[in-house]
Amino acid sequence: MIDSDTIDNPKRRLMLASSGAVILGAGLMASTTLVASGGSSTVIDVSPNDASTLYTTLSNANSTSGNIVVRFAPGLYDLSSWSSAFTCSKSLSLQATSGNVVLSGNSNVDFMSVTNVNNEGTIIQAEGIEFCNWKSAVILGSTITELGALVFRKCRFIDLERGINSNSTNAQPQTEQFKRFVLDSCLFMSSDENNLVMEWGIRFGHCYKECLIVNSVFKNIVHRAISLTDSLDTAGAPHPYISNMRQNTVICENHITNISAPSGECQAIFLAGNRAVVSNNIVEYVNWSQPPANNDITGCEGIYLKCKHATISCNTMKNAGLNEAAILLKGDGIEEISGLVDGYGSVISGNVIVFDHSHVGTHPKTAGVSIHTDNVRVADNYIEGPASGIKTGSTKVPSNLDICGNSIVDFTKDGIKIAVKLEHYRIFGNSLRAKPSASNGVYGIFISLEKDPDLQQNTIKHVYVDANQVSLEAGQQSLSYGISFYRASGLTSVSLSGASICDNRITGFHRGIFINIKNGPLGATHAVMKDNQIYDILVSEVSSATSNGFVDGGNI
């Protein structure tokens, strides 16, 4: 058995393939191979000696009736002379009989093009095959109207421009083009981490009923590792059928590392659809290879979902999304979201998100979690070293947001930031600790234009490096705040009616609780601010231009 380091050495891998050696990850055929329905099967046994005639053999088989089964003997198949992709329009199974099978092509040609499929009994699958040096292993055409399944198990996609690619663009039909897409125990990578050949691992624009991507590795890729994109209509907007027709997606227990782009979008996982579960993945090092000088460019995230219902849980993330957020959640942009779990349409919980401090200084917009949609619960996450721990978008006006039980440490700007008007939200039981060197303009909880805020039992802590920071009172924006309410420019009043700001513990800021209404009226009918414990404050504990309607219940 060859050790796993062989996977990263293409010359060694190809040399061993010629001798029939078994490389870790190739595996034998699983016992759960899908069987296409309808018709008999044409079984073709091939060896590396048949490489020169393989294109003709596959093309002839595709023109006959029945399904195709190709059984590959181990070894290296030199297919670099191919000038075009093999076209497949029927059920096909590519099987490694044993050992390591490498199909090596050239970077200007796709191995297989799937077109003109209109039978849900059609199944295309491959197991134990390595696709090396092609433009794409599989390209999916826009003429697919019905396909039962597309399945890859224990396959490797090495030094391709795109592993599995969809050229289905613009107005999609109102039907599911796939019943299911399955990817299990596969490897997608550029073999040289200093020369990223693979631009996309999976780029998928078709509609499907079910998608399962599990136990796979994505390494050294430009732009996106997994891109289940939002199809566009002719005007360039998200297609109105995509959220309904792309039903269920599960992405679990994958390892995604070193996703980097000089420009354009850069994500480990990008998904648009109806329901999604993204869980127990390891995602690390997702960043611009040439960070923009002004740090204003967005579009770099670890996990980016545009779904009606999403569960993002128990992922371990390091330096994933240094220009935007480790996790960015938006709605589908078409229909309202309805609640599924405890009244929430989407849940982000139990994730571990860590940013290396040496990187965050050059990426002041980095967030752990960024929310741009309604009915979201963000709970029990650990976030270390971001600029902002958890924040909302600045344009979308979400409602029904629950932020509770999160631990956010060493943030440099905001622990929790609500940047837009929000109704029906709760910030409860979070532990927030600012980075000691982040003394100027840092906020434990920053809330702009809020109504009915419920802030209870949060622990908000800051330890100064220099106690003389108190001299910055004249420059208000350079002060630090435990909890801060701000009225945005252009508005004449702020309503905190029904607010509950209770049982919070605030330590070591310039100001404990600060309400800045910029000389405008403050509506605070039936608002309660009580039992907050405020310690080691350098300027003022509770400060506001007016406290109309507040019930002060004994802040310490």
C-alpha cells in the first residue's frame, strides 16, 4: 500500500500507476454500485494497451442500445491525443477493477461531455478512477432534461481546470434536471500548491432534487472548491425557479484547504438552493492571493449560502474568508423564509472559527458570521480573532434573529454588530472579549436603529493595554463601548420602546452603556434597563442624551 504522500506527487503517482500499484484513495469497487434501469448492458474490459482506441470504443458503445459498463485494468492510460470529449447520452459506469487507474489527457479537452439525456433511469457513475490533466473530467450540457443520478466514489481529479463542470447558463427550465448528485470519498486538487491549476473543484448550475457531498478533500484550488451556483436569468438575476427546483443539499465531513484567488469570487463552499445542511467540515485558508490595497473588496468567504433553510453546524474553520466572513448566509432572494427549527428557518451553531491575528490586521472587514436574511438562530459558536464576531448586513433588513450562547474572543472592532434596523431579535448569554490592543473604537455590542432590543445576561470584557486611553474622550469615535446604540445620520429619532437591557456584565470600556441619539428624541416607552453590572469604566457607566420612559432598576 502506498502512503498518502504519494497523492501529492504526480510523477510518482503516474509511475506507480503504470506498475499497477495501489494508491491510497483508489480503493476497490464498493458494494453499493447503482444499477441503471432499462435495457441490457454492454460490458467493455480495457487495459492501458487499449488507450489509443478507447475514444472510438466509447463512442461506438454510446451509439448502441443499452447501458455501458467499462472495466479498467490498473495502470496509466495515456489519452493526451484526444482532440474532443467523449459524448455520453446514456447510462455509463466507469469501474476500476483493482489497483490504481489513471486516465491522463490534455488540458485543452474534456474527458466526457454529458448531453441529450432525457430519461430519469439514466445513471452516470465512476469509481476508483483518477482523472488527470484534462480541462474537465465531466462537463454537463444544457440539453440535460432528466438524469437519474450522477455518482462519483473514490475518484481523484488532479490538475484539471475544473473537476466537474456545468455549462448550463441562463434561463433554466422549470424542472429538476437531476434526481441526485453524489460525491463520496473523492479528491480534487492542484498537485503544486505554488501553481494552482484547478480553478473550480465542482461547478454545478443544474437543478437537482438531492445532492450529497461527503468525505472528500479539496486542496489548492482557485476561486471555489464547491460551487453549486445560482443560475441566472437573462437579466443576470437569480433564476426564480432555482430555490424550488434545487431541493436538498448535504455537504458533510469534507476537508477544504488553500482556496485562493487573485480577483473575483473566492469561497470554499458556495450554494444556492432550497434546503441545505453544511456540517462537520474542516475549512481553512480561504483568501485573496493578492489582497486589494484598500481592503474594500468583498466576495471572499469560507461558507456562503443563499438558501431558504440552512443548517450550518459543527464546522472547524481557520482563516477562512479573510476579506468578508467565515460564514455568510443570505436568503434565496425570491420567497419569504418560513421557520423550521424552534421557529427559525436557518441555524448556525457549534462552529469553531479562528482567525490568525497576523492576518486580521490587514483585513479589517473580516467577520466570523455575517447574516443577511430573516429567521436565523446563531448559537453556541466559538469565534476567535475576527474584526467583527457576528454581524448583520448593512442593506437587508432582517427580522427574527436570535444570537445566544456564543463565545467571541479577541475581536478588534465589534463583538456583535447589528448594522440595520431589526425587529424581533434577542442577544442573550454571549461571552464577548475584545482584543487588548484594540482600544480605539471597539464595541462589545453595536446596535444601530433598533426597536425592541432584548439584551440580557451578556458578559462583555475589555482589558486596556494603556490606561491613559481615557484622554481620548474628546475624540468620541476613538472611545470604546460595552453596549452602544447609535442613530444613523438622516433620521430624527430612535425608538427603544419595549427594550430590555438587563443582567449584562460590562468590564473595562470607556463607556459601559451608551445611547447616542445625536440630539434627537428617544422613544423608550415600556423600556427596562436594570441589574447591569458595569466595572472599571474610564468615562461613564450609563450615558444618553435623554432617558425618556426608561425604568432604571439598579445598574451597578
